[in-house]
Amino acid sequence: MRPGPKVKPVDINSASRAELMKLPGIGGDEADRIIKGRPYPSKAKLLASQILSPEKYDGLKGRIVARQPAPAKPKSAPRTSGKS
């Protein structure tokens, strides 16, 4: 038996309400709770914060990720030519 197509994981920190609701078992109320609790340091925070039940989390943990924003680059000081 061939494996099915790989499903792109949904980022719980940036997905829209509609994208979240495409996940199995996630309705409007759950999607709203997920969005309200952002940002998440990890997907397990959905379980620890009781946003999802253990059963729903177990069914989704392979389909979701909690990507973190890239650290902001420090602003560099303006360059000087060294001439006075």
C-alpha cells in the first residue's frame, strides 16, 4: 500500500479561522479559542491550556505546528567614513 500525499501542517500561530476549521474536529468555537490564545510556544500548549481536549489534541498533533517568528534583526548603526 502506498502512503497518501503528505499533508502540509497547519501553523496554529498564523492560520486563519477558516484554515483551522478545515482540521478534523475543529469548529468555530475551537478555532476562536486557538486564535485568542496566540502565540503558542509549542503545539502542546493547546492541551496544557485546555484549549483542546486530550482526544482532539491526539487526533491533530501530527497535523499542526507552532512556528515561531524569526528574531528581529538588530538595526545597524550608520556607517561613517572615519574622515573628519
